[in-house]
Amino acid sequence: MHRFLKAWRRQGKGREFSARIVNYADDFVILSRGHAAQALEWTRGAMRKLAKESDVEKLTPHGWKKHFAAEVAAQRDSILARLAAAN
């Protein structure tokens, strides 16, 4: 992740895409004004170059659904179990 952020800064992508990156641990969000598609395309290419092919799938809303589906289902089941126990 550090290498990606370093490349973003050194290549001036924030200015080029009118964008900022918000990151925490190994996750990040690119906030862009009008250049989101270009920022996404560059990010996919950069991730491939950094040999993070598995992370590329997470860069799309479809990938988010697949990535978080199990976590959301577990949370839902936990809440439903607590509600059933309370009744």
C-alpha cells in the first residue's frame, strides 16, 4: 500500500485527477471531482504493476459486494439471534 501511495504522490495523480486519497491500513478511497473513471483506470494499472491482482477485484462496487457479503450476513445473523433470544 505504501508503494501505491508513494507512486500516487510522486506522479502528481492527486492534481491530475482532482482527487484525494483517504486511507486506513490496507484500505483506501479515492475522492475525485470529475475524473473518477481515469483515477480508477490508473489505480487498476498501478495495482497490477505492484502485483496485487487479488486487490483489483475489490476496486469495483461489484467487488465490494462480494468482499463484504459474508461479513454483512454474519452481522445480520448475530442481530437476528439476539432479537430472537430477547423474545
